Amino acid sequence: QVQLVESGGGLVQAGGSLTLSCAASRSIFGFRMGWYRQAPGNQRALVASFTYGGSINYADSVKGRFTISRDNAKNTLYLQMNNLKPEDTAVYYCNLLAAGINYWGQGTQVTVSS
């Protein structure tokens, strides 16, 4: 139904910034989308997401530092990450929910050095 491709990950020093992008193969208008992350030994966890009503949810650990946004005309979801911390190190995944099915990208690695 839809392919998701994340980009923008990399290695950054603590306190630095990084912007992740998620390009969708089809229109994302009207669909619930979000960012999740998974560190080694941990479960995949919510970072930030849009609800069906357009409101935004953030994990407590990233509030005030991360900003999720979307450009429906470009079929792209973004995650602006500021003041990065070593505990933010993880593989970040883009998610889209359509017709009760969760679609995932391949993930992009974010590594924050201390």
C-alpha cells in the first residue's frame, strides 16, 4: 500500500542537532503517522506522533527537544531533534497507520556521542 523511507540519521555529539525525514510513496494526507525508536535490548517505543485529529503526542523524554512535523504536499514526515543526548541513541523508524495496518520504514541509525 505504501513504502516509507527514512533518512537523515548519523553520528552527532551530545548537544547537537539532527533532522530525520520519512518519504512516503503515496499521499500521507489523513493518515496517522509517527516516529518510534529502538535501542539494543529495548522494545520499540514511541518518540512522537500525530493522532487522527491532528494533535501531537511526545514521549516525556523528548519533550522540549524534538519536534515532529509533516508536509503532506511532499508526502514527507520530519523529526527535528535538538540538544541530543547519548540516551537518544537508537534506530529510528517511521510509522503510518492505514486501514488497521501498521507500515514501517527500514529505520535510520542515530548515534549520539558523549
